[in-house]
Amino acid sequence: MPSYTLNVNGKDHVVSVSSSSMPLLWVLRDVIGLTGTKYGCGIEICGACTVWLNGQPEKSCDVDVSSAAGKRITTIEGLSADRSHPAQKAWILHQVPQCGYCQSGMLMRVAGAMAAGHHGSSIASEVNNVCVCGTYPRIKTAVSGL
Ligand code: FES
Ligand code: FES
């Protein structure tokens, strides 16, 4: 079985997987046990699986574990230690989530846009993640202050 060292949220994990093409999403959830990152569509559409690779938002359902090795991987669990990222604070203030399933990916995408220098409505225009519950109006309100 191939094995890789993945740096996730600042910590190295040596993982053995059945295939070098196993999606990073599976490894994060099923091998490392970080279940905050979600599986939605599996075909790069919904964004529920969004994490950062070297600070850039990526859909982890479409990233092979072999290509994630050697990169800095950040998941929702590593966005902040105590929900203190401004996006997390805005989400709590405006009570954005409904079922919550899409929201970790949504937050990683929003925080990624902020890190790239976007503010307010320009964040909203960067984020095309899918929310089946339709929380878009609250997302729009929450990002308007960021
Ligand atoms: S699960 Fe990756 S984009 Fe939907
Ligand atoms: S809050 Fe339910 S899918 Fe977005």
C-alpha cells in the first residue's frame, strides 16, 4: 500500500492508502478522522469538500492523495482553534447555517476569498458553493461585513 506524509493543520500524518489516486477527501475523513470536511457531489460541483492546499481553496474530492503530499493542507478544523476567524464569527452572529452540511466547505471558500484580499460583496461573487438549504441570503449578509 502506498504511504504518504500529509501535513494537515500544521501536523504531519503518515497515511497508508489502497491507491495513490484515493481522493484527499477520503483520506481526511476516513484515514485521519477529520470529518468536518464533507462529501456532497464527488464531482467538483458543490464545494462541500473544500479545504486549502498551500492556502488556496481546493475541492478535495478531486485531489489525489499523492498530489496533496508535501503541501500544507488546512481543513475547517484548522481554520482557527476557537472559532475566532472573522468569517466564523460572522456565521455565528448571523446564524447562517440551516442543516449545516455545506457550511464547512462554504466557510473555507469564504475565508480563502478573504485571504486573497476580497471583502464584502466581492467575497460573495467569488463563492459558488452549493447550499441545498438555501442559506444564500444569510451568507450574503454575513459576508457583507467582512
Ligand atoms: S464533494 Fe467535492 S465538490 Fe462536491
Ligand atoms: S445549510 Fe444545509 S446544505 Fe447548506
